Amino acid sequence: MKELESYKLGNVQVTVSETEKENKLKVECFDGEYHSEFTVSPYEFTNYRRLMNQRITQAYKAQHKEGE
């Protein structure tokens, strides 16, 4: 599967790649400790990227608070 984009949100590395399913992208997140992945449509990724990034950041902050 081809990687389309990779970027950092603070200390969370986000990688977006194609999937075998048509019209789906895989978003992988990893901060060195926690890994998560989910799928989105290209439309969602393009039009709701800011919201997605906010939710990723909040989820990782919450995960680290639970781990304390």
C-alpha cells in the first residue's frame, strides 16, 4: 500500500496510506508508546482533516493521562 502523507502532531507521528478498499484511506498514529489506526474516506480526510487532527491530539493526551 502506498503512503500518501506523513506528518507530526506534536509527538504523534501520523501516516496516511492507501488501502485495498476503494475510497478508503488508513490513518496510523504512533507516539512511541501508543499505536492506533482507523480508516477514513478521501472526502473526510480532505474536508475534516483539522477536526481529525484535533481528535487525534486529544485522544493521545487522554491516553497518557490514563497511563499515569
